[in-house]
Amino acid sequence: MKKYVIGLDYGTDSVRAVLIDTENGAELATSVSYYQRWKQGKFCQPEKNQFRQHPSDHIEGLQQTISDVVRESGVAAETIVSICIDTTGSSPIPVNRDGIALSLTPGFEENPNAMMVLWKDHTSINEAEEINHLARNWGGEDYTKFEGGIYSSEWFWAKILHINRQDEEVKNSAYSWMEHCDYITFLLSDHQDLKAFKRSRCAAGHKAMWHESWGGLPSKEFLSLLDPSLAELRDRLYDKTYTSDEVAGNLNQEWATKLGLTPNTVITVGTFDAHSGAVGAKVEENTLIRIMGTSTCDIMVASNEVIQEKTVKGICGQVNGSVIPGLIGLEAGQSAFGDVLAWYKNILTWPVHNILMNSNAIDDNQKQLLKEEIENNLIRNLTLEAEKIPLSEAIPIALDWINGRRTPDANQELKAAISNLSLGTKAPHIFKALVNAICFGSKKIVDRFEEEGVKINKVIGIGGVARKSPFIMQTLANVLNMPIVVAASDQAPALGAAIYAAVSAGIYPNVQEASRKMGSDFEAEYFPQADQVEKYAELMNQYQILADFTENNTQSKKKQIVESL
Ligand SMILES: Nc1ncnc2c1ncn2[C@@H]1O[C@H](COP(=O)(O)OP(=O)(O)O)[C@@H](O)[C@H]1O
Ligand SMILES: O=C(CO)[C@H](O)[C@H](O)COP(=O)(O)O
């Protein structure tokens, strides 16, 4: 009997399900659902860096996408042996005693503090700084040491500490907190003991300072110095964590009925999108997998022999088994990549939304058509024009820190900047400068891995930008001075999740073998262009000068936070 698995991938804007043949990784059906409340900008305040998502968006998407792929594929329910869920992270959700998201319980329906705190929410910059300060000065273990030495406001404890201080009611009603990947896995699973539930090693290790060497999460003593509520919460979290080749439970009857499946389907331990994306793109040692979308995540795996006692500085963590069980998973990334260009698009379309849409010059239907035409073609036209601009022409210098800097050396307080503007600067010049900036930010990450002794022989790109923008990929190959191949799959993270599902269902003995058999093929390859490489190196020097200037000026604000503690 043929066997199938489902990978469910929660991205920033949408969730997608793929139904995959375990024999060869062929995709039989796929379905995408956009988050409705999120699309309307509900519960978010970008000016305050607040990005919250309502769990109903996720649950509706789950039901729609999985039902779609089951129906469209036409395969029998009993042949679907396993499901694995990957999500963004750190995206924690407060839950009640039964593991139900607080915002799905009476009184909290409209409260953003009771919702999922999306990875890119940076409302807890002060709390992250407080955690860093304490970790370095409390006299005990520096719990940030396997997280690159710097805790980020994108992560678990900083976010919870912030909400607990903001919202007494949520603090008192949240029995526990769950990463998004654990929450959805728990929702589907028949294993309903919250404390014993198998939480994701990937999420806990990269974002919650969980590490075997100190017996799990940071100690109660450390947490109580931050806030007694965190020390109390620790008792209601978890001690052990699990890799995504393991079974979390079976599909519960309620969800089996809703999805048209049976309770024989196994639910695999959850993981993050970037890590499963790496598995979907056949990750192996000395290969850098770049997941290039809204943000980037840069994933590598290395053996214990290579890493030994070393702690790789300034990255988002090194976690045993976060990608492939038995190997150390290393994560780095940029807090904004495609988002830098999305920001610029928003700036340029301001008159469209605020003047054209209020104008009486044309009728509503024409306005709508025009708006869509501009929105749909803007990036493409800017790309065509930017490609034509020679590097010898005065191009502004920009920084990619529009949403802070994730790595190397997390500093979410940093802001972007553009210099070298002149009266001759046109929109495509700025676009080209922004593309250069995101590629220079990428080079800083590659340099850091190599400086820390993690050698990169191969770069693989996956994600929306890798597949949609040859211009960015060519610029990146020139800036890195390395060839880059692009994985052919449109859904590498979901495919990676499906690969984990196949292992947990016992179809393959391990993730490596499953990834080789089921992982994505490759399509385009970009090679560095010798005549451009040197010119980009010169521009990168100017990027570095602007970066140093901006960072030096931001340090004073960081100092103020620490001094106020
Ligand atoms: N042709 C393009 N050129 C440059 N950037 C693009 C292009 N198409 C999409 N993007 C950017 O890609 C990002 C979305 O990436 P995607 O991988 O599809 O989503 P996600 O990051 O949510 O998984 C957006 O920030 C968007 O601005
Ligand atoms: O940090 C992460 C994983 O560790 C986030 O999940 C990721 O950056 C968000 O991904 P995307 O750009 O695909 O929405």
C-alpha cells in the first residue's frame, strides 16, 4: 500500500499544506490559506513593532488546507500516515490549563496580549536587554551562551516578560505558554497532558534557552530575578524536549472527523519553518541553506566533532538535533529581507492609497484596477530598471536593519538608514541600494560562520525571494562571491515537515535518508560575475562605514536601558 504524509507550514502571512508521496517526495496536492484577520491588520501596531496573530486565523487555515489536500489528492484517509507542523518562531501563545489559547476563551477574544506574539514583534526590546544584562552579571550560568551570546526581543522569555508586565489579567490567566508549532501539534494530538506533551527541541533550544548541559530551561533562581511570574511559569512548562523524528501522539477523533482522516494518523513533534525548510532542501554538513522570504533564516548542520565545546558567537543558537537528530543545528538570519522591499513598496504606493483611492477623477472600478496594476507591477518594474543601473553610477548606500538586526550579534534596537542621496537619485537607485543592503547583511552572516570555524562549501536558496527574484540572487552571488543554487520546490518548509512526518511514521530510519529520497530537486544556479565582485566589495566597505556609524549612535540608547535597570 502506498503511504502519504502531510506537511503543514505556517508562514508569516499564510499557512500551506502539502500532501506528499513518501516513496519519492512527489507533491500530490497543495493548498494555501491567507490569515483573514491578519490581512486586515487587526491586533497589530507596526509603529510600535507590535505584531499579534489571532489563533482563529491559524485554526481556520488548518481546517481548510488539510481538508483541501485530502480531498484534491483523492487518496484514501487510511494511507495518510502522519502529519508534521512547522511554524514561524519564536511565536509564543498564552494558553489555559487545557492548552486552549487564551484569546479563544471568554473575555480575551479581542485582547492582543492574549494572542500569538509573532516572531517579528519587537515590543520587548527592553526585556531582552534586561535578560542579557542579568545573564552576564548574575554570577551563575550565562544562559545565552548557546544562543550566540545575545538574547533577542524576538524570543520566548523576553516576549512573556513583556506581556506579564503589560497585562495583569493575561499574566494571571495564562496557565502556560506554547510555541506556535507546539500549540498546533497539541491541538491535533490525542495526547492531552500539557506538562508531559512533547515540546519541540528546535523551538526550546533556539528560543527558550533550553539546553541539556543545565538540565533544561534556565533555573528558577535566574528567572525569579527577572520576574517571579517567570519562575512560577517554569514549573508549568517542560523539562524534556523532543526532535521532529518522534511521534507526539495520534490525531484526535475531533480533528480526524473535521479533516476527513482517521485517528491512526500519527502527529509528529513540531518544528520551525526554517529548520524544516533546510531538510526539504536536502541540508548536509558545510551547506548553508538560506530561507529567503519576509526575513531570512540561515541554517547549517555540523557534527559534534566540528563544534566540540565551541559556542558560535552572534548567531541564533546551536541546538543538538534542531534540524537533523544527532547533528548540531545552527541558525542565523536577517529580521527583514523581502520585508525591506515590501516597506519600500508601501512608501511608494502611499499616494495610491491616500490620493488615488479618494479621488473623484475616475470611478471606483477604475481606481481599483489602477491600484492593483501599480501594486502588482511595482517590484517587477523597479527590478527591471535597477538591473540596468551600472555599479559605477552613484547608488545610495543603505542598511538592511529596517526591523533591527537578528544576526550577527542581535540588536533589534538598530534602525536602517540611507546615505548618498542626491537630486539625481531616482526610485530604482534606492531600490538597487536596498537590494545591495540585504545582500551585504547576508554576507556579514556568511563571514561570521566562517570566522567561527564553520566552513561553507555550498549555498542553497529557498523561499519566495530565491525563486521569484533572479536579480536579488545574482546580486547575492556577486556579493558572497559564491555560487548559489535554488531549490525547485515552492514549498520547501512544508516538504521538510512532510519528511519529518515520514520518519516519525517509521517509513525511513532517519531524517538524512528521508531527505535524500524525498527532498527537493534544484533549478537555477547563480555564479559570481568576476567583473562585478570587486565593485560589490567596494560598496560593501561603504555599507560597513554607514553600519558602524549607525550602530555607534544607537549604543547610547542601549546603555540607557541597562543603566535604568
Ligand atoms: N519579485 C520579487 N522581488 C523581490 N522581493 C519579492 C519578490 N516577490 C516577493 N518578494 C518578497 O518576498 C517576501 C515574501 O516571501 P515568501 O517566501 O513568499 O513569504 P514568507 O516569508 O511569509 O514565507 C515579501 O517580503 C516580498 O516583498
Ligand atoms: O526566525 C524564524 C525561525 O527561527 C522565523 O520563523 C522566520 O524568520 C519567519 O519566517 P518567514 O520569513 O518565512 O515568515
